[in-house]
Amino acid sequence: MAQTFYTVTPVDVTPGVKDSWTDVNVDAYAPSGATGVILHITNTGYTSYALGLRKNGSTDNRKHPMSDTTHCWAMMGIDANRIFEAYVGTSITLYLVGYTTAGVTFFTNAYNKNPASAGSWQDVNCSAQCPNAVGLIFEVVSLYQYQFGFRKNGSTDDRKVQVYSGHDCFTVVIGCDASQICEIYFQSLNYQGARLVGYITDGAEFHTNAVDVSLGATGSWIDLASLPESSVMGIYENIGANYFGLRENGSSENIFVEGVHTWGIVACADGIVEGKIGDINRTTFEIGYATIEAGEAIPQAVNGTLTFAGSLSTARIRIVSQGGAITPAGALSRSMSKNVAGLIMPVGITKRQTFKSLAGEMTPAGSLTKMTRKIVSGVLTLSGTLTKLTGKVLDGALDLAGNVLKSTSKALGGALSPSGGLTPSKIFIQAVGGGLTFAGAVATSIVSITAQAVGGALTFAGSVSTVIIHVVDISAGLSFVGDLVKQTSKNLIGSITPSGVLTAGSTVYLAIGGTLTLAGAVLKSTTRTLGGLIKPVGMVSKYTRKLIGGTLTLSGVLKKTVSKILSGILSLAGNLPSSGRDLTMRLFTRPYRNVSTKSKPYRDMTSEAKED
């Protein structure tokens, strides 16, 4: 069974023009392919106002009074541009609470489906208009307080109740049998009407006899009897005087006004709808419910084992206090889990997974396209291919034996060790208390690594094309054994030791309190506020440094060097071209100063004297 009913956070879509048919565009809330809207309608005024709804392009012209201080729900079709038409009086407000997709069909012009006679339950056959339907959607008009009722064919229900004004109960959604027959009771055919506006072929279940879920107390929001866990919305018949309200569990919506006889199509959270009544004699009946997509599972408090051996196209799993294990052996396209204390082991292909508060272990042996994890204190082991990984607050270890295309981690207290290849990857590490080790190759494209508050070690044994590192408080060391093209660091207290070749790149270091040792060749390097020691042993093509309080030792060839505010020692053991010497010795302005002794200015320097 596919999902055909979808909820949205209630939003006011009332047209600004009153007492006229006006287009209402809901494309900001309903996606392309949506077939209809679900509305919660209120009249907060103290007089009746006209209400009408129709699919865009319809020639229907039904607009009837809605009583003062009342509310009801409605379903109506929309066109391909997600537009329906509304006719509303002064105090009427339309709240969009959901929409429907393929599996719920609406007609442009409604069909007259009045029963054959009044005063008794009559079969109404909709098979010609509604092939394969499991549910029918009616617009109801009932004037002068005549009674009406709807039920699924074969039901023994016998609820017949009036309304005050014509459109006090705008929509009725009712189940039908396999022949698309439902039963309708009208007290008067002259002043009542049933207009078939649409039908449902998928995504909903209807009871033959409705379930009484009436509340036992007044004056506060109370949970109704739970719907099945696969539910996304509940469909209710509400009967009685005085105020009442229905809303999604946990919602802050507070519509609490009258409604003598209405149908409610209400969102649920984990199968729960909340109700509030002002009179203990009010009754509420569960007519049916809309479901999420077949294959989705929402288990709670699972203490045993949940196993998926087949293919699970869409799975939303919310698990509380699971002491057992979940083992999907097949393919899992989407999975969402919360508060998993046990073990999750997908053996097949997992396209997307979201885990929160995972205290146990998760071991996907197949491919994982996208994963979002938070507060993981256990172990995550991936032996397959990982396209995108987002992790936050990881206290345990993350071991990647396969390839990682994209990885994002924050607050990693354990170790992250991908032993495979990282290609076109992007890794963000924050608060890494353990170690981050890449034993494979980080090749091509842009490989950006951002680390903050790294208390452990960051080591690259392979080749790194481009690395951008923002590091705070590295108490251990940062070592590069392979090639490094570009590197940027900030606030490094520990040490960085690239022993490979740094080519065609830029190295920027800020506030380095430790030691930086370059054994290879550096083409371009920019340093600011360096309190430690810099020793390039190879060739330096361009070097810019500011506020260096330590020692700079160059044993190779220096082509160009610019220095400012040098309070330490500058030693050049190699060749210094004229341009490089000039820029190196110009600290602020001429004349030059002896930066070691801070003596008075002098100009008798060997190299300069020879040139001058």
C-alpha cells in the first residue's frame, strides 16, 4: 500500500477576497503531482458566513452558510498548478493541514449521489465514477437541521445527526465495499445533498463498523485511542453539542469551537491524535485512517529482534529502549532510528540512514549512500562503500574498510580510520579526542579537512592533493608522510611534520606554538604569529612571514622572502638573490636594523655594500 495522504504544519491559506470565487495556490506546500488538499476550516465570527470550495476550472457553484463559532474539515481537488477555488465569508479561515497524491482522485465537477429515498439507509453505488475505490469523498449540504448519516455498506452503525447550517459538515470520507457501494441516510431530499467530489484507491483503511474512541473527561487535551502505528492521519466522525477539538499529538494548535456533526481528517504522531471536549456527552468515532507507505515500520519499545530479509524500499524506524537487535538482510533505501540501545546490522544496500543516540553497534556490510548519526557511543563499522557520512558526537570508533566519498564528523572522541581510498571527499572533524588516520590514497578533486580542537594525532600516509586544516589545540602531532599540495592551519599548539613534497600549494599557519618542520620543497608559504620553530630543509620559492618570535632556518634555496617584525634569528645557509635579500632584510622601513641586538641603524652589510 502506497502513502497517499501527507500532512503539513497548519498554515493559513484563506484568500484575501471575500464572497467571491477566488484561486488559492498551495504550490509552496504541496509538491508537483499532488491531487488534492485537506483543510481545517473555522468560522470564528458570531454570525453565519457562506463557504464554498471547488477544484480549479470547475463550474460547480455550491456556497452555503457555515454556522458561527464552528469548525469542520474538508477535502478538495487541485489542478496541475496546485490551485483550488474558495468562496469564503468574512470570518471564515482556511488552514491547510495536508495534501493527497496519486491514489486519491478528485473530479473537476462533482456528481450528484443523493440516495433514492429519504427516511432510511439507502445504498449508493459509485462504481461507474470510482473504479477500484476503497473510500469515497463527499461534499455534504444539509439545511434546516435535517438529520443525515453515512456508513460503509454492510455496516450496522446507525448514527443520524443534524447540523445547524448547510456547510457545517463540508466533507464526509467513508469506506465502500468491493463494488464501490456505501450507504447514506437523508431525512429530506429537498434540503440535503450528497455530491461525490473524489475517491480513494490506495493509502487508507476503513472500518465496516466505526470504533468508538470518545473521551471520558472534559476541558483538556487528551490522547484518543491509538491508531495503528502505520497511520499518518485519522478519519473521525464527531457528534455532539458544545465545543470540541482534534489535533496531532504534541501540536500547539488550539482550535476549540462547536461542531454538531463533522468529519475530521487529522494528523497523528506515532498513531496518536489528541482531543478536547466541552461536554462529556460528545462522541467521537474512528471511521478509518490513512497509512504510510507499505514496507515502512515504526516500532517502539522493541525488546526482541526485528528482521528484514527482503527489500525494504522506505523504512522509518523509531525505536525506544531496544534491548535486542535489528537485522535487515535485504536492501534498505531509507531508515530512521532513534534511541537504539541494541544492535543494527544491515547486510544489504542502505541508501540513507539516520541514527540518533546509538549506544550499541551498527555494522552495514553493504553499500551506504548517506548516513546521519548523532551521539554515537558505540562502534560503527562499514566494510562496503560509503558515499556520504555525517557524524556528530561520536565517542566510540568509526572504522571504514571500504571507500569514503564524503565524510563529516563532529565531536569525535574515539578514532576514525578509513583504510580504503578517499576520492572526491570532504571531511570535517571537530573535537577529535582520538586519532584520525588515512592509510589509503586521497586522490584527485578537492579533499578538504577541517579539524578543530584535535587532541590526538592526524596522520596521512598516502597522497593528499589538497588539504585545508583549521586546527585548535593539537597536543600530539600532525604528520604528513606523503605528498601535500595545499595546507591551511590555524592555532596549532602541537607539531606538524610533512615529510613528503609540498608542491603547487599554499601553506598558512597562524599562532603555532609548537614546531613546524618541512623536509620537502615548499613553493608558497604564508605564516603569521609564529611562536615556534620553522625549518624548511628543501627549496622555498616564496615565503611570507609576520610576527615570528622564534627561529627561521633555511638550508635550501630561497627565491623570495618577505619578513616583518622579526624578533628572533634569521639564518640563511643557501643562495639569496638580490630581490630576495632586499625583501628579507626590509623589516619596516629603511634604514635596516639588527633584529637580534636591536642596535642603531646601520647600512654596512656585505651583500648590499657590494651591490651599492
